[in-house]
Amino acid sequence: MKKITQDAGRKSLGEFAPDFAHYNDDILFGENWNNHDIDHKTRCLITVVALMSSGITDSSLKYHLENAKKAGVTRKEIAAVVTHVGFYAGWPKAWAVFNMAKNVWTEESADDAMARHENSMIFPIGAPNDGFKQYFSGRSYLAPISTEQVGIFNVTFEPGCRNNWHIHQAIKGGGQILICVAGRGYYQEWGKDAIEMRPGDRINIPAGVKHWHGAARDSWFSHLAIEVPGENGSNEWLEPVADEEYNKLS
């Protein structure tokens, strides 16, 4: 999770009320919002509930609704939360929040889905994987986690993206370990059925095995790729995964 920063207090009240600006930017957002005893998504929902219960439906509520959406709160989730709280905090307050929420949760863009996916895991998505894009069908992203001792990289695939068939070559040792950290995807070895991967699933890939891995058609997918040390290790990139074979996967 990226560190949360705020400067609204200093921009609005830095000269008039510098102490309040300090408490807002450095304590409330600088320390409290960066406390990890409560996950960020839950903290966003608690804040929306607190504002709704207090009858605060101004720009601050809109900001926190947008913040909740960025944290991965879906339209169904916010609707369920506001409906539930409406029974306890008041039906008119629920109407007021819904009038704002329905404008925040308009038709979802690819950027929204990507932000939700990133917020669902502890590792960053990283930068576009341009160095290897010729070996991927669709967009992928790469975030180095460790480049010393053992290489560990977080590889993220947009929905429908997968890499080509390939082989990790080595004279001795080598290969790769995959650990799914978010979303849903697949791993398949040549001549075998594809294996679905969900968070926590692990795949051990020996050297010399032809395989591919990537996202499901309807889900972002991220896995750690751990490079197993070996002698004269290299990647042999082969043909793309055929659409007709990939589309058979649910």
C-alpha cells in the first residue's frame, strides 16, 4: 500500500490555522491513515459510515467515497453498506449518500479496475513490461521485488493477457517458482490441462518444461516470479498461446 499523504490543510488553512493544518495533514492523514492495524479498504468504509451517520454530505463525503472506490470498494459493496447503515443512522441520510455515490460509481474504466487490483495486494504493480511485450498477448506490468541473491519479480497481467509458450533453460538447476498474490489466472504445461491459480497458489517449474501463464479473461492477475539459480540459465521464448485454446478456459 502506497503511503498516504495530504496537503489540503496547509493549502486551505496554512496561514489562518497552522496548527489545525498540521494536525490534519501530518497526524490524521500522515499517521492515522497510514496505520496498518486496519486495512485501507476497511478504513475508507468506516470513514464513509462515520460521515453518513453524522449527516455530513458535503465535499468531504464525496472525497471519501472516491477514496473508497480507489481502495477497491465496489458499487455493490457501497450500496450494501449505505443500505445497512440507513436502518441505524436514518433513511434520509442514506438517500443523500446514494445521490453522491451513484455519481462516483459510474461505469467502471480499466484504470479503476487496475487500481482496485493493486489495492488488493501488498506488492506494487510496477511499470509497463515493455522489455518483454513482444512475448505477451496483452498488457503486462513488472515490479522488481528483489534483484539480489534470488531474483523476485511481481508480474501483473491485465484480463486476457498471457505470455507465450516458453522454456527456462539451464545446464543444472534453474527453473522458476510462481506464487499468485492477487486475482485469477492460469498456468499450463505443454500436453497437460491448464491449472487455475488464485492468491496463495504456488507452481514449481523445472528447467526444460514448456509452459505459459497469464490472466483469466475476466480478471487481473499478479504472481511473484522467483528465479531459481542455475548454471547457464536463459529463457527460450516460443509461439503465442492460440486464441482458440485459451478461450476454452473459463
